[in-house]
Amino acid sequence: MTHLTHFMMAGSGLHTFVLYLGPHIALFTIKSTQCGRVDLKTAPYDTIQLKRSPSWLEKDCSEFGPPIFPLLPDTLVRVPVSSILPQVQIEAILWGIGTALGELPPYFISRA
């Protein structure tokens, strides 16, 4: 079996990114920008789950307290990316591990 065939049989993780990780990062970024803070999660893995949204998604910004990152005039960025990335890091790492593990069965089948 050629490498191209193996690639076509195996997934790339794109579907799980589009369905899970991408929306999670986008929603967290939007909410943290609206609220001016990144300490929105009640648990390290407070994320989208089946039939359950994250605890921070439906809350009003006033429930989190005053903004840590104030909106400055003449700027488009309120919350630095360097502050958002650590907040979505666990989800991204787990997604990457899951995608990598999902590649193992097709790899071993193609080698058989």
C-alpha cells in the first residue's frame, strides 16, 4: 500500500477540529474578548461536551468580575493571544493526542 493510499484511508483530524476544537477556541476567544479576561473556566477541562455546553458560555460577563484587560482606544485586540493560548492548551493537546492515536490502527492495518 502506498503512502498516498495510507493517507487517504487514515483521517487527518480535520473533522474533529471543525466539529470540536475550532469552535471551542473560537467561542472561548470571543467570550474572553467580550469580558476582557481569560479566567472564565471553572475547571481545567471546561469545554464543549455531548449535550452540554461549557459553564462559562452562558454566563454574563459581570459574573466573572471586572475586565482584567481593558479595552484601549485605537486597538482591535483586547485580550492578548498569549493569554488565550494557555487557556485552550489542554483541549488542543488532548485533541492532538487523540488524532495521533486514531492514526495508529490504519497504519498497522496498512503494514499487515
